[in-house]
Amino acid sequence: MKKLGEFETSDLSLAAYLSMEGCTISDVFPSSRDRKSMVFSGKKLDELVQKYYNGEARVDPLRYFNEIKLVKQRINHYGGSEY
């Protein structure tokens, strides 16, 4: 579960953005029957989350799409999900 300096989310879009920006998925666990949550660690984590929620995050669309697929693979490695 989450420790100090980490961020937890079940939002696939946010997870892909954080992963693209160099944050590391340190844990994946079931958050409900059909969903998984991911715990991230990394530099500037709070700043990146704020950029995402404020609509200030900018990414290359093709790279982002590919990162979503990679994050899904990581989630599925931990026992499947709704994604």
C-alpha cells in the first residue's frame, strides 16, 4: 500500500501519464472487485499530478497511447482488470 512520497490511483489515463514522465509503479493491488489501483513513486510526483488535474499536462499522443498499453500489461500481470 501507499507510503509517504507515493501516490495511489486507479485512473488508467493518469497512470499512463505518470509512467511516461518517469514515475515508477511500485505496487498494483485490487481496489474493488473489478479494478486495480497503482501506487507510484518518483520525483516531482505531486507537481505532475497537479499538472494532470489542472489540464496543463502535455504529451505526444502516439507515445501516450503506447504507454496506456504498457500500463495495461503491467496491471494484467498482477491478475487482470477491467481495462
